[in-house]
Amino acid sequence: MWLACRFLYDMKRRLIFLFLALMPCAFVAEGRPYVNDKKAPEDRKDIEVIQSALQSALPQARAATVCIELKEGSGSGVIVSADGLVLTAAHVSIGVNKKVIVILEDGTRHDARTLGLVAGSDAAMLRITDEGEFPFVEIDRENSARLGDWVFSLGHSGGFDKERGSVVRLGRLVRIANNTLQSDCILIGGDSGGPLFDLTGKLVGIHSRVGQQLQVNMHVPMSEFLGNWDGMMNGEFIGEGPFAEKPVKGSGFLGLATDARKEGGLRVTKVGNKSPAQQAGVKEGDVLLTLNGTPLETRAQMQELLKEMAAGDEVTFELERKGKRETLTFELGER
């Protein structure tokens, strides 16, 4: 009996010791990596922990990181929902309700449209308009990033390159302010709007300002996105600031002259050389029937509609040409 009790006692001690020995490892795997709290890696084990975490998080992070193709140049972004919601920078999104192209890591191209933005902090959203289920990453909703944390950045530096893919850089958070994170990850042009991740693969920021020194870069924290989420989802231009210029109503330029017809519609009598209307394919003799769905009856009516629009706004004309109906969609120029 005594031997049996002694055996059970020893086994219990061993199990408790094993549990306590394994508990720190489980905490590292599921929570905050211990290497974040060291000034620098001290041995090979520390480096391997960082390497392992990066290798584990990178495939999904890369799959969700996109190139955003604009009329002039490109930027980056990251998908945060299966239905194609993308977070990026306001200075990349070029405004509210604009058409852009999103390119996935495998080169697949999708139509997208910008949603809202925050002009003062450089936060913005857009949505892929093509149907499908898209790879996405998890947002850090707990604002868990801390000074000194290891992070990694992704972006389509200099534009999309299928053979190269998105570029990864490892670094640390060197400064945290109210609406700004600063890391020493090396970024260049084309990375703007791309994602910043912690070692667990959670999205903690979006690249905003690329510094004159490559290792000095600013990022928009997720708290700024979460605090303005509903407004951006509703397509609002929020606040004022250096990252986006609010459209001025009445600044749009069409570049044509018309006369009203008794039977309705406006006949085009002149199209300006190199005007937005000419570049979109409007011709003299065309009859403009509707503007953005509103039937056109007088020149003054069309001018009133245009006064509510700004340069860069999209217009859709339904017109009649030689007895056939056509639809033209294009952007207004700037006066």
C-alpha cells in the first residue's frame, strides 16, 4: 500500500512539473510572443521564434495583400473580409466613390470602388465589386500593439510584379502616438496603403507616410479605422486634412454645348477639343436623354445638376445617336 501511494505521489508531482514547464510555451503560441519584451534577440532560440512566427503568418497575409491600380501609379491594400472589403490609405484611394482595379497576389484583377475616408489620419476603405470569396486577414480589434513589438510589413513596392509578389520587411514598433504607429520596416513608393502585421498575423496598421529615411515610416493604427468604421462604410468623406482634398461642388467640367428639343432631350451642338465629353466619345448631333438617370429637358436643368458635382465625379449619359440608344460613363474634368 505504501509503495502504491508513493508511486501515485511521484506521478502527480511529475505531471504538475510537466504542466508548469509547458504552460509558458502555450502562452507564447497563443498570446504575446516573449521576444517582443526583449531589447534584441539574445540567442538562436529567439531568432527561431521570430522566424517561425513569420513563416506561419506570411502565407495568409500575402494572399490578402493587394495592389491597387490607379490612373496614375499604384498603391497597396489588404482584404479584411471574405466579400472583398479592403483597407488602404486615403491618399491611395483618390477619393470617395471612385473606380479602381485591385490585383491579387496571383495576378487576378478585379473591379473595385472606393468607399469612405478620413482625411486627417489617412484611413480609407474600398470594396471589390466583382462577386467571389476572397482571402482575408484578421484585424487587431483589441489595440494590442505595444512599443517594441516585432512587426512585418507587406506591399507591392513600385507596382505589381507577379514573379516577385508582395515584398515583406521585418521590423519593430519604435513609436506609438494617438493615431499613428511608427516602425523601422523599410518601405518605398507603392507600399502606401499596405498592411502592417504583428507576429501572430493580426493586422495592426496601414502604411501611410514613407519617410525620407527608408526605415522611418508611419502607419494608421486599426483603432482609427474602427472608430470611423460606419462612416467609411457609408461612403463618407470624414474631416479635413492633408491626405485627401474634399471635392468642390460645381468644379466639374463637361465640355459641350447643347440646344433643347421640343420632343425632349438636349441636342449636342458642339464638343470641346480634348474635353472630357470628347474623350468619352460624345459627338455633335447626339441627343442627351438622361444624366445619371434624370431625364433632360432644358440646358438650365442640366447645368443645375452639374452644379452639384465636382471634378472627378462620374457621370452617366443615356443618348441617342442616329436612331440608336447608347450609354456613356466618364468622369468630369476640372474647370
